[in-house]
Amino acid sequence: MGETDWRALSEAEWRAWLTPAQYQILREKGTEPAFGGDLWDQHAPGVYACAGCGQELFRAQDKFDSGTGWPSFSDAIARERLELREDKSLLMSRTEVRCARCGGHLGHVFPDGPPPTNLRFCMNSAALSFKPQT
């Protein structure tokens, strides 16, 4: 989509651009089942990007096995590429993680990750695309 103003896309345009699973997660704040996504057990070197707009968000070297069944990262490539918002849905308080470029819902961040950040960016596989290192 080149020089697209991602935040200006209509819901019809998003539906045409994304798969149904990507749309449900990125645009409707859905969650895929644990151990059900394509990337939770991915261990190859590379970069994880937003499946909506292609912005690179996480490096493979920051990925770790959290035991949760979702891709988990200890840090982002650059924190300004993420938007963090309070999420009080499901009778709990969490921090939602969105792509700062397109506003797509990626998952949540929790304070129970490994040092040095002690963060666990728990993402949905369908919200990400994997770009292998060449």
C-alpha cells in the first residue's frame, strides 16, 4: 500500500486488506487461542512486523518462551512504534499494545518478563508477520 495513511482506512478497506483472523484481532481487539497461532513457536532469526501496516516491531533475539502459547518479547525494536493503552475489559486491568502507525491491536504487555526489561509483550501471531533474516 506504499504511502498509505493507515489511520484513515475505512473498516471496509481493512476487511479487504486483512484476512478474517487478522481483522478480528487487529481491528476488533480479538485474541487467538493459546498455542493456536503460527508464530508462538517460531525460533528463526528475523523481525516481526505489524500484519496490518508492515511496521517492524520486534526482533527475534528479544523473543522468549513464556509458556503462554503466544509470541512473547522482552522489548520492542523502538518503543515509539508501539502505543500502550489501559484496558479494563474482562474484569481486569491490563495494558493493551497497539501498532503506533496503524492503530492495530497486537496484544498486551505484562511486568513479568525476563531481565533487564522485566516486560512480556504478549502478542497475537495473526497480528504479526515474520520477516526471516537473510
